[in-house]
Amino acid sequence: MKLTPDSLGTHLAQALLPAYLISGDEPLLAGEAADGVRARARAAGFTERNVHFIERAADWNDVRASCASLSLFGARRIVEIRLATGRPGTAGNEALVALLGADDPDTLLLVLTPRLDRDAQSAEWVRAIESRGAWVQVWPVDAARLAGWLRARARRLGLDASDEAMALLAGRTEGNLLAAHQELTRLALLAPAEALTPDGLASVADSARFDVFQLGEAVLAGQTARVLRVLAGLRAEGTEPTLVLWALARALRDMWSGSSGGGPAGWQRQSAALASALRRAPILSFVALAEGASRADRMSKGRLDGDAWDELALLASDMCGAPVLVAPPQPRMRTTA
């Protein structure tokens, strides 16, 4: 069974399965999902909790020994396994499949892991959890859905928030749901009865966090202002220019491949962004864009004078179809009568 963080609460109100897998890179949502499973399990009599942090293959021996031993007080227990990566290895795969096959009604298995890639999703242990339990996939809340997500959170906290206030808060906390949740909680404590307006958010600091995948998507969508903001955020966070260039080059390959009749070179979060890029493709000079990418690459490696970040901003703006530097108009030739 596959669930989302939103549907998990409804599911737990109706049933409790023997195993749950929670995967994703959004700490707040993953943590809340795990808390929900633990709370429901405690209510069902699972009063003992054994937590295992898996860092090496030998750690699986401890998991097996813990599950094989009887509880001192005969209590039902949660066996919580935290994986550093989505690939537990051969030993981990065998251990998890064996635990699920034991069919122990007094043991509930809870596995927490980062986002699983395509290969990891087809692993035997993942399929085993899906067949006997539930898999909760946690995805980041993208910019388009963030204001709505914040509005729903505000209502749950008893806050009367305007759309403008939620849009402002979304801009200041994008990519950082934990900071967004903390701000809403603080506002609920300070002024629970007041209507939340943009003026009431004056004290909210800009704690937005971006990644290069968001940059590539914004470039494809042609969102110039957002692209420059993401670039500034990445620079402030200390992201290497070469990684930023990789994201821009990937988006450029997708645009070129799509405009020439091929499929996109890489996976994109939203096909609508690529569709927007393909509509702009006929007015873009891919030769000039490739030359800009080459200049940014040489600048980042110290082989060409100039600021690599400035060159990246120029390249990204050009890819959006909104060049920052526009060639001056050519003078008209005078004609004689």
C-alpha cells in the first residue's frame, strides 16, 4: 500500500499495519509521519521502542538479535530502523525481508530512509513492506503549493491569515518547511486572535533554502526573477558554481533536445516547465548559450578573468528569454535622394 503524508492520518484512524516505510528528504513531514505511526502504535499497546541506526553491514546483526530476543516485560514493541541511505545492501535486504516474513503480531516495523531512487524502489525489501504494510513517500512542497500548505497549517493553529500574508511567508521560507512551521507556531502563540497580515510578518527573517534542481526548473519555466533569487540564495549558501553550471547545462540540453525533436536529456519535476522552454526555443541562440556556459566554466576554474556567478546569472537570464545585456541597436544607414 502506498500512502502520502496527507492520507496517512485517515489510514491510521482506521487501521494499523505490521510495517511502515517512510522515505523522503523533507525532515518536517517525514518526522510528523513517523510521529503519527508511533502515536497510533502506542495507543494499540506497542509500549516498547527499539531504535537502530544502520551505518554498516554488521549493524544488521544487532537488529536480528534485538528482534529475536523477548521483551523483559512481554510488551509489544516498535522496531525502528533508520537508514543513512536508501540502499541497505544485501545484508539489510535479507534482514528486512526476514523480519517481515516472521509475522510477529507483537512487533511493528518502522523504517525511515531518505528519498528512494528508481532502482531502490524496486528492491525486494521495499516490495515486501508494500505487500505487508504501507509506504509513505514524502515529497518537498514546491513553490506553487507552498502558500496553500501554509494556509492549511495556519488554520490548524487557529490563525486567520490573509492570502497576501501566506504568499509573503512562502517567499521567505521556501525550501525550509521547518522554519515555516516554527514561524506559524510562534505567531499563533504571540497573537492567536489577530488576523495575520503582511505587516504582521515584518519580523520573519528570510530563511528560504534552494537547490540546483529548483534552479533548473525555474530556468525552463522562464521565471527570470525567481531564477535570479535562487541563484543569489545558492551563492549565499556556499554552493559551488560548477554545480550550478551543471544544473543550467542540464536544462540547456533538455531545451535543445526537445526543440530538435528528441526527448529531454534528464528527468524534470514538471513537464509544464519544459513545455514553456520549448515555446521559447525558436527565439534562443543555442550557440550563444553554449558559449556562455563555456565562459562560466572557465571562470569557475580560474582559466578566464571574471566572476563566474555573474556569468551564470547572464546565462540563466538568456535561457529565460530575458537577456540582461542587450545588444545596442544598429544605426540606420542614411540614404541620399
